[in-house]
Amino acid sequence: MRYSALAALLLCTAACSAPDSAQTTAGTTAPADSAAALEPMDTARVPAVTAQSDTLKIVRARHLFSSLSAPDLFTLALRGSSVVGGEATLTITDAGGQVIFREMLSAADLEASMVYEMAGSSATEAQRETFIRKRMDEFFAAKNFSTPALGAREAYQPGELDRPTWDELKKQPKSVSFQYLVGKEDRRRIAWSPLKKQVVHLPGFGG
């Protein structure tokens, strides 16, 4: 009887001192990289530019736009297997690093206006590449920025921009607009709306 009681006591002691596998697993801290992988990606932030083989040309310029206290960063990056077949990304990033505007343009969008400068009916690939690179170099020229964004004689035209946004922007004498040509004659113009807190397209600025 004494030996049986002693054996039972030893078995109980061993069982009580054994580690609880469920508790150990729950209390283990996950590696830092696992926790980071679960965090949502900030797609509004501009990724760091790396020396990728498909990056053909990048043009940058700083100009007052969404704020009068700090300039925004305007970037036009052309990527692809060739200049004439590439795709350009136009982005505007504010002083805080937030992308406030993004638009995709094809190399054809940058090349189309070349027809107005051609002496003949066709151009070599080298000439086309030269023209696209020139367009990119001049994309953020000072002449493409205007203050105020809306001229004193401009009248509201129903369309993409609603009247309250237009009226509010019209009251901003120091507002800035940026214009750029897409294709042959599509002259686009954008500005920062203090009412909507975003970039808006201004109407009535065709080719």
C-alpha cells in the first residue's frame, strides 16, 4: 500500500511539472518580420527608385502646387523595354511624401505631337526616341505652371468639375495650375482643390 501511494505521488509530480505546449506556443512572440508582413501596404507612398533595367528615363521638378509653404515633387518616369514602346508614370508628391496625383501615359502619348515638327512623312526610331526624351525634359517647364489656376476672365463650364469646386478655386489668387499635352492636341490642366483636398482637372482647356 505504501509503495502504491508513493508511485502515485511521483507520477502526479512528473505530470504537473511537464510544460504546457499550448501555453508555450501562445506566449511566444512572433518574429518581427512576420508581424511586418501582416501590416497593410501603404500604396499612397512613393516607393524608392531602384536601378531597374526597365527604367529608361526619370525627370523630376519641384514646384509650389498643393501648398504655398513647401513645393511638391513632380515626377515623370519612363519604363519599358524601349523608349518608343515604354510607359510613363506621372506623379505629384506633396512635401509630406504623400502621392496626390498619378496618371499613366504611353510613349505614344508623348510622341504624337512630333508630326507637327517632322520634315518628312516618317521618322527613324532614333529620331522618335530623341523627341520623346526632349518632351520629357520639357514636361515640367516653368511655362506649364500658371498662377492663379483660373484666370479672371474664365467662366464656368459644366462638365467634370462641379460649380462649388470651381467657385472656391476661383477665390484663390495664389493657386497654381499645371498643364501638359497628351497625344497631339489633348491639353490637360490640373490644380489642387482646397475644397475637395485633392487634385482636380480643370475644364475648357482643349487643344
